[in-house]
Amino acid sequence: MKTAVQYFVLLAIAAGLTWYYSASREQEEAKERSDRLSLRVFPRGEEEDNAVLRDAVAEVRLTPRGSSVEIVLARDPSPEEGSATGSWRITAPRATGADNSTVDSLVSTLVGLQLAGPVEDNVFTDVSSGELANFGLEAAVLRVGLRYDGEASVQTLLVGDQDPTGSFMFGMIEGDDEVLVLQNRDAALNRSLHDLRDKQILRIDQEEAVALSLSDASGEIVYRAERADPEAPWRLSVPVEDDADPAEINSTLSMISNVRATDFLAEDVTPEQIAGRGLASPEYSFTVVTAEGTGRVTRRLLIGRERDSERPAMLENGTAIVSITVDALSAALENPDRLRSKIVTEIDPEEITALRYERRGRTWTWLPASPEEGWTLVDPPPSHSSEEAAEPLRNLTDSLRLLRAREVIPEDETDDLAALGLDPPEITMTVSLEGQDEPVVLELGSEIERSGTQGRAIRRSGRSAVLFLEQWRGDNLALDLDALGLGDTADESGPLTAADPSPEPGVEAPGEAPADQASSPEAAAPASPEIE
């Protein structure tokens, strides 16, 4: 009985101690929380999460140091998709778009602003108006304030001088008589109207773009690329009809949409101001068409002539003329040949039904066999095992999966095909594909050098472009016929000869199919469409 009583007494003591320590810890945590909240300049209840506080800010008012003009920023409750407003707008001193990144940084600084240390050491109470000059808070101060969503008024902070070390700054809440010693955030808070304005001139959704063109001062189109819809491939129509390089098109669209104003030269412009800046007849104009809903929207960026490393620019029918750096769009004004596709082939090797390989007067045709053997030589019929051809042919067909050239050779250089090693081509490959009536024909030239790089020119059927492959890519397509046992024993300039000019009786010489196979569909070489 005594043991049971002792047990319950000990249990009660333990429970009491647990409650005491728990209550003490809760009190300590509450005090710590209260102390942390007391350090905040712009508290909102007991909220401590800066991200939550930032998203709750509905309005910011800022008068930069040395200015009498107040800037008012308001969160846009329902920005239009693709508009320049984003989540913030400047409503005063003029209504215009805001640079969301800069405003978000300003708001984050405000909601996170704290005293430099404990309240008792960093708050001077009952400061008279005559003493404000000691803290730089008498007249020309930085004024910045915010209003949280649901609150009626803006709470404004006046920011004065910094301490001699630059570690702290002095401030006070407008209408209060306490001077606060704050973390030094003066540079982050002292923002001008120019800092806060949206400087993006042309905002587009690149994925919805369906046409892009550049025109010169005469109005002549320098280049034009278009596609039927946002899912279709890009095609060039000017200066040549050709496949377009989607990466280069996207890069150009990105350059155009990301160009930023370095200065605002004129607002609410008149025709006279537009003409005075040379934008009535701009040196260049970019036109971008986007698919929006069921319609198309055309936007045009006008670029004036260079002046002191800057160019004037404006949106057609816009209200402001801005200045941009010369380098901002220089790459987009370069040779339009860069927009031509550098992709030669995109062929799935598993869809190849026949491969004919012609090299300096001799022809070989392979058909796909088992995965182990890879390919079967059918023309001319092999007089030996063709297993040694499996890996080289696999490498060749894998190269066709995505064969990308180093450059598209400019049109004015393609008249002399002999200089490019293509008259005649060293190698012609005819690739028949499952489900396609016309095979893909590739003409590969002999080795040449361009801009210090060794390689080969190449053409593809159905496309007029001549492209340049680096040497290693070209070597992947140039089979080592000797290694394949196919008798490539000639030198580079002479005709190819058979490895064994005296075959066994009853065995046809390489290049001559037996009579019973000459008419076989499997042995027949696929037709080669003429390359443009």
C-alpha cells in the first residue's frame, strides 16, 4: 500500500514538473517572439514570415532623397496576360508599368527592415524637433512607407543619416517622437522613378509567335520567318526559302523582347517628336506576330539611327520614345544566314529500309537485318561475311539521327560547287525510309577548310542549302571501305578497284549482281531524287 502511494506521489510531482517546465518554455518562446516582433519597423500582427508579409503589401509610397515628388506603387489586382503591368503599377506621378523585380526587392527590404538590436539600446524616446538635425531627420529625408492589404492608411518611415561606420541608419515613423537605430538599408530603399519603371519595351510570348521579320530604312524586308501555328516548324521566306533554325529564331525573339530602355527620351509623344528622333522612317523595324486566342496580334518595334552609342526606339503607336544601347540588338541585325537551319537530318535509324552508298563510281546497298548483324549487303552480293560492317554502319546511321552542321554556307558562295568539293560529290547516300515514297539523298563533298576549320560541305535532297560539317562529323559519314573488306584500295584521286580482281570461278565480281538477283526488289537500288 505504501509503495503504491509513493508511486502516485512521484507521478504527481513528475507531472507538475513537466507542466512547470512546459509553461516556462511557452512563456520564453512567447517573449522571444514578442522581442522579435518588436524589432520590426512594419509589423503586421504576429506574422513573422517575410514572404507572407511581402505578398500582403497593397501599396508603397516613396519620396527619394533630395526629391519632392512622391512615387506611388499599387499592386495590380488583375493584370492582363502578357501586359507590361505585371503585379505592380506606378500610379503617380504618372500612370505607367513598374519593374516588378525592382519593386519586389524594395518591398522585401521594407517588410524585413528591423532595429539594429534590442529595443532598449536602439530607440531614443521623447526626441524634440530641435534634436532631429542630429540624426539627419530635419528636412530632406528619404520617405518610404507601405500599407498592408486590409489596412486603411500608409505607415511612413523617415530615413535620415547613417552612423560614421555606415553600419546603421537613423529613422522615425512619421507622427512619432522616437528615433530608431536601424539596419542600414538606405541604398536598397532610395529608389528613383527611373529605377522603378518598367523598361521592357516589347513584351511577347515567344511560344505563341508565328512570324518574325526585320525591315531596313527603305522598308525592304531583310529576313522573314513564319510558321502556320505555334506548334508548326519555322520556315524562312526571305532572303531565301529554307528551313529555319528554331534555336536562332527563339534567340532573336528573346533579344527583341528583353531589350531594355536606358532612358526615357519623351513621353506622350507628338508626330514632330517622332520625326525629330528619326523614327518616322526608322533605320530598322522588327515585326512580331503572335497567336492570341482565335486571332493574330502584330507588334512592331521601331529602331532609329545610332547616336553616341545609343539608338532611339519606340513601339509603333506607342506613347514614349526611349533610348537603347547599340549592342542590345546588334546580334539580331546580323547576317540572316544565321537563321537558316543547321540541321541536315533527323532520321530514326529504325525507320531506314535501305541504304545506298556511292563513292567515286562504285555503289553498295545495304538492307537492315537482325539487331545483332545490323545490316546485310545485297548489292553487290557479298563474297564474305558482312558482320564487320555492322558497327561502322550503325555509327553512320546513328549520326543521321541528328546531324547538325557547323554553318550554312552563304548563297553567294554556293555557285562554285567545285570549290566546295561537291562537283562532283565524293559520297552520295540514298536513305529509304519506312512510310516515305521519296528517299533522303545526301551529297558529301571532299575535305575543305573554312575559317581555319577542316570539314566537308553537304547537301540534302529537298533543300537548296549547302552546309558545312566539321571534320569529325563528316568522317562519321565517310565509311572506311578497306576496313569493311569492300576493296577501297585506290588513292584519293584514282578510281576505286576491287580488293581481289580475280574472283573464284562462279563468283561474280564486286559491283555485278547475279542475273537472278539483278531484278530482285531487295537488290534494286532506290531511286535518287535530284538535289535542288
